[in-house]
Amino acid sequence: MTRLIPMLPVRNMPASVDFYCGVLGFEVERRQDDWGWAMLRFDDCRLMLDQSILTNPTAPRDPVLYLYPDDVAEYHRRIRAKGVPVPELTHTFYGHLEFRMCDPDGNRLWVGQGATAVV
């Protein structure tokens, strides 16, 4: 296996594409509006958004996507500049500088970098 592409269940694919592209900096690689699916990319990272796999929209979501930007402090500043209320960067017990947030569908996103990151 050479890569993993997470697929997130979403209620509204166009709104999720707007969030991931407009706020987090992804770009659309492929998109199928007729069945509510999109493949997004950010450098070498890929992410699928899919309305068809959301069988129970009220069920809690437990998965976490961990995103690794090259400069977590700069990425944090960019997200805040777009008006997203994200918490302060924190140093974790596992040695990362990170912040946590949710997308519009409640999927948890943790964004971090190894302990060598500087604020």
C-alpha cells in the first residue's frame, strides 16, 4: 500500500468543498455533483467527500483526520484570518504543536507539526 485517501461522509458536498477549498486551502481534483462526491487535494494529500455514504446524518462522528502542514503556526494564522474560530496552538503530550477544529459536518480535524515547530 502506498497511500491512504480518507473519505468523509458529508451532508452537503458543495458546502463541504467550499469549506475545504476556501478555508483550508485544498483544491478540487475531481468532482461528481450528480452523486455528491468530490476528490480534493492539497500538495500530495488527497481527501474524498461523499454524500452517498452518510446513511445516518444524526449519528456521531468519531474519526479524526490529522493534517500535517509544513508550518503549523502559519497555517493556523491563515485559518484564523479567514474568520474560523480555532483555539490557540498547544503543545501536546506526544510532542506536537497543534490545534483542533471541526468542519461544517462535525468531522474532527487536528492540525499539527512535530515539536520542532516554532510559534
